[in-house]
Amino acid sequence: DSGVTQTPKHLITATGQRVTLRCSPRSGDLSVYWYQQSLDQGLQFLIQYYNGEERAKGNILERFSAQQFPDLHSELNLSSLELGDSALYFCASSVSAGGNQPQHFGDGTRLSIL
Amino acid sequence: GESVGLHLPTLSVQEGDNSIINCAYSNSASDYFIWYKQESGKGPQFIIDIRSNMDKRQGQRVTVLLNKTVKHLSLQIAATQPGDSAVYFCAEGSGGSYIPTFGRGTSLIVHP
């Protein structure tokens, strides 16, 4: 058990809809990362927050947004959903913001767009 | 290049054999390297890490080797067990960059 909790585990919705994925980081971790993993791509970094502030941005679409709340949990909002957004979405957390430490991953949210 | 899923490089071994999974990294400035294991339906799980001031680090049944000259990383698993079957991928990072770069992974299949 990594200590990172993601909800929901599965989400099925239709094109054009909006969903919110939730992540609770490991206790004591200030940094949260969001990744997308699909069959034909590896683990794609979307965005990082550190102690409530956006720290780094990757290949995140404009239709996607995220935030980290004062209690350090984070939400990833996906809107105007398209079939190609079907993927596994992972949240990871780490103690601080640097890239020289392990990240601890949740078990992901599987998003299926019909 | 490597891909996750259908096009993932695969290593098949017999139970009890030693496994070696390789990874080439791209950034000479990377000074921190991690191996993750991802089982079906789960998130990546941290296995072992190594910093660039070392060339070898051992854990329980696992050893990571780092060759900075050729930018190569390997994960050795001793006495491989069926429970080791998973996708393994490496990541490189540095203190100067917030985000580590993940490789695409190798599927390890352990036959009983």
C-alpha cells in the first residue's frame, strides 16, 4: 500500500461530459503529480502541484485542469471529454518538489469514454 | 522506441532464474534513477533507486547497476518468482528538474 488514495477506481461516461478525479497524497507528502497512461503511450506527465501551488506542467490539454487544496488533496478535472481521453489516470506524491526522489503512486482511476 | 501494452518489450524467464531488465536513459544531467514495478490493475510501485555517485545498489533480491559512461541502467532480480511478473520501468531525474522522465517499460513474464 503506497498510502496514496485515488477515487473513483472506475469511471464510465460519455463524450462531451466532465469528470473530476480525486487524489489524497501519502501522509507528509507535499507534492502531487498527475499522469495519464494509455495502451499506446507510456506514463505521460500532466501536472504537478507543491503545497497548493502549480509547480510544473507537462502535456496537459486545455480541457484539463487541476488544483491542490489546503489539506493537500488534489483534483483533476477533465471536461469536454473525447474518446481519446479514455485511459488510466494516476496520481503520485512525494515529500518535496524535486525530481530526485521517489514518487509514490495510487492505483489509478480507469476512465472509459463511450 | 518502447511502448506500453501490446508493443511492450517482453522478457520471459523460468521461475528461479535471474532476470536482467535494461534501460537506456537520455539526459547526461540526470543524477537520480528509479525502478518501478507495475502489476496489472495497479499503480507503479517503487522498487529501488540509485544516485549518480554510485554504480551499484542492492536491495532485497534486486540490484540496480548504473553505467554513466553509456547512460545505461539495469535491474537484476535474483531467483525470479511468479509474483515478479509485471511491467518494470525506469525513471531518470535530477534535483534541478521537478519531473522525472519515465521509460516505457519491459514486461517480465515468469513461468512456473
